[in-house]
Amino acid sequence: MRMFEKYSVAFTCASVVDLRDLCVQIECLNRSNELLRKSLREKWTKCALHSYAEEKWLFLVLYLN
């Protein structure tokens, strides 16, 4: 169930074009799962370098899997 929630957030990110909106969603994940906090911040740095929301989504799904 928890894994499904993570996938849902990652899937939502696929439709987000504005990096600020994506950042807010990732911060939401940080607050909801303490274990992912540091790693997600590291991944966000790399994620922000991508140009397309689809690439961000794929990156997050690979990480959360």
C-alpha cells in the first residue's frame, strides 16, 4: 500500500511542468516518509536538471521502485 502511494506521487509529477510545483510535491514526500528525506533531496538536485516532466517522472519512479 505504501509503495502504491509513492507511485501515485511520482505519476502525478509526470503532468507537472513547473519545477516549483514538482518541488512542492517532492517536499510532501519528504515529510511523509522520513527514511527517504535525504535521498530524495539528493535525487531532486539531479531531477531538476532534466528538461521534461516525463524524464523527471521516470527518474522518480526508478528511484522509488
